[in-house]
Amino acid sequence: MKLPAILLVISVTIIIACQPNIDTPVEASSQPLIKIAVSKTPLSAPFFVAEQQGFFNRNGLNIDLVLEEGGVKCFEELIEGNVDFATTSETVIMFNSFYHDNLSVLASFVESDNDVKLLTLSPEKFQHISQIEGAKVGIVKGSASEFFFDSLLMLYHQTNIQIEKVYLAPNQLVPAIINAEVDIISVWEPFAYYLQQQQLNTAPIMNTKGLYNLSFNLLGLKQSEFNASQKQRILHALRDAENFIITHPEQAQAITSKALNMKRKQLSYLWQDYSFRLSLGNAFVSSIQLQTQWAIDKNLVPKDNRIDIRTIIDKQLFESAMAQYQGRD
């Protein structure tokens, strides 16, 4: 072979080698750090799985999960600029939509009809919601805890009974009822589990399964330093995680159990109440609208600040992300 031909072959080889491979994932470690505030609850399982199984990395994401006590605290971290995204219930989103117009809901990732519970250490005294007259009730203000409790009062026509709401942080509820500072607590998992572990006489006021459907959602801000592609890749990683949860439920429970320092037996019992599925549809909008009207009727929010909740739902981003995900199969 003549020298010019050899040089041509070498040149072409170098050019091809230097071309980016579109099928090669973006190197995660070279990407900007994305902080996500994640609530310490089994509902956050997709995030624990995505981290442990490397789904964030495979989607070219450099993710730091910041664990917090509940969705209210996650939201506060987002607004204060300490994290870039947060997980929280639809109730927290509803309350704060009256005060912040720059919220952006990316997706709902799980639902449960039995995550929030009304518990007491005096089951002989409080056997039904109609028997709690004069009780002190521990509640997390502006959260699913409060909406759940008020919903039960409305459902059983008990809105006129005299009770005292005691507003507490999530991690204060269990100590408060153990120390007899309150008679009842409206609390989500795993705090209900923690109470049952410490007090064998823990009992629900009544069976509330199916009475309230809680969703947990991924929330960001409209003005964000992260582009649509990065947000879509977060949703792709969560979709990978949810597929893993469906196909490997035992392994997913083991990952979640370790992340929360929770016994597998108890988590397995709770797991049956969870529906892990990425969505962002009319059911979410309807739930927010229902809770918005409740908050206005109870004078918990300034009604003049009410917004069309659809303006903070990034449905276009969600649908685009899901279409891309299906296209890569």
C-alpha cells in the first residue's frame, strides 16, 4: 500500500474514533449534581431502587438523595434552594400552590389507599371517629395528615365535634402520643410502624383503608437550571425502578427496608397497599381540586390566591418522557 493511502486510512480511523456514540450513555460522574429531597417513607421506594440499582447512573444522571422527615420538609428544602427537586404528597403541593406560582409537578410515582392512619394508645376509649369528642389530635399541619383527618370528620358527619388539633412535626408525633401529650395521631408510614413497635396497645381508631387515596409526587420549580432532557432522564430512571419493583418485588423490598432501617416483615405487610406507577393525569388534578376546595372552606388558605392547578403540572414534559421511554425499547 502506498503512503498516501495508509495516511488516508489512519485519518478516517481517527475521525471515526473521535465521533460520539449516540448509543453510549452520558457519563454520570461528569454531569452536574442534582439533589432530590426524598421523604423517609416506603412510598419513596422507586428512588431507593433507582439509586441502588444504578438506574440514575445508566440514564446519565449524577443524583444525590437527601432524606427528610416527610413531604413538608422536602418542600421547604426545595423552596430554600437546598435541593433541586422534592418528593411530596398532593396535599403539600395544594397548600403551597396558594403561595408559590413557580411550582412544577413532573409526575406522580406511587399511590396508596392505606398509608395514613388514625392511631391511639387508648383503643377502649376511642373505638370510632364519632367517639373522639374532647380528644387532642396530633397532626402535621398542611400535609396529608391534616387532610386525611378532616376528611374522616366530614365523611362521618363529625365536623362539629370539639377536638383540639395539636400541630407537630412528623418525628414528634410518636413521642407525643407515648408521653400522653396527645390522645390520637394522624400519621403516615413508617411512623405508624414505629409506634406499633414501641407500644403493643397501638390501635387504629377505625379501619380507614380505601377511604383516602394518597399520591406521592416529584416536584421542581419552573425556573430551573436543569433542562427538559435532564428532567426526562430522571423520569426514565424512575420508570426503570418501577419496572424493577414489579419484576423483583422481594429485592425491591430489601432495598427499601435497608434504606429506611425497617424490618422486612412489616414492610412486606405495607407493600400490598402501594401502587408504583408513573402517571400525571386527571385523577391527580381532581384530587388537588377537591383538596383546594376543602382548604378554602376551612379558611386554611387565602382563597383569592387560588390558581388553576393545571398551570403547575408539566404534562408536556411527562408525555414526552414516556414517549421517549417507549421508543427506546
